[in-house]
Amino acid sequence: MTYRLWWTVGYVCTTEKEFKAAKHRLLPAAYEALDDALRRANQVFRAGGVAWLIEGDDKTRLDRRAIESTLAKRSAELAVQPVGR
């Protein structure tokens, strides 16, 4: 299974409308598990960026609001843990 995450940091896209217009030019990051895509979205969010969309081969589709809602519930669980802990 593949999950694709579209995200931006900075001024590239500041609104949903701008993201939709630029989506065809952006390269998504691909992950084998939905939790991995959400983990990266959490990192993007913490860095001040926006995770716009996650789409999966299984027809999963999480827009910005759904991603933020999921991260609000699961951010501690999805946080990257340092090796050795």
C-alpha cells in the first residue's frame, strides 16, 4: 500500500485554493503505512508547515482538516522517538 503526503513549508501555498492550483507541480512524499505519512505530517506541522493532503491506494483521503484533527488526537503516539529509548 502506498500513501502520498503533499505538504509545504513557507509561502509556497498559504490557502487551500493555492494548494489545489499548485498540486500538480508538487512532488508528494510516499510512505508504505498511513501512520508513517501521519508521522511525517506531524513533523511538518511542528516545523511550521502545512500537511495538505494524504491519499492512499486504498482510497484513503485525508484533507488538511482531517490530518490536523487526527494529529490532535494522536500526536504523542506518532511522535518520533530517539533511538535507544
